Amino acid sequence: MMVQKVNWADVPVEEVTPKMQRKLIYGEKVMIAKMKFKDGFLVPLHSHENEQVTQVLSGTIRFWFGANKEETFDMHAGDTVVIPANVPHEALMIGEVEEIDTWTPIRKDWLDGTDNYLRK
């Protein structure tokens, strides 16, 4: 194993859509993404094997949880949510949003380009 020292300023920006940009840093078992979203971007209802921690740096994210979106709340700058593996969730960006997501295990779909749910 090699220790990595990385500065976000040196990480290339991936434009996933015109309303979503992300930077990725990852190791063998954990991935962190720093993302920027334009107002109105919708992450459609989905679930994954990865445990997820989302931290809002600026803006507001409205989350829905559950297969029928039975739980909802808004998150603002400074808020963090822990989403267990396999929990369906959807997110709407209200205003310009900057946030950091962390997953374990790493999001292989984000590395191999099979994250089609985001690219529609």
C-alpha cells in the first residue's frame, strides 16, 4: 500500500453533465468525491451496495429515502447524512450546490462509466 497526498486543486474535473461536475480521490476501499451541481439537478431514485456519507458545503439538497420516497428532508451547509447500503434515495439540488460524498466500497460504476442514472 502506498500513502497518497492529494490536493483537490490538482484533481481533474469530470463534467458528468452540464449541471454536474465531480472530482474523485480513492484508494482500495474508500472513495471521496467533491461535486458541484447547478440548480435543479436531480439525482434519480437509485440504490447501491456502497455505504454513503454526504456532506453539504453550500446550497440545499432535498433528499427522499425509501422505495416509495416515504422519508424526506432538506440538507443545508454543514449538514451530513449517513446513507446505509442498499437504501433507495433521490436528491434534488436547490440553488448552486457543492458537496462531498464518501463511499465504501469504492464506486466502480463511477470509474468505469456505467453510472448511467446520472448521465440522462
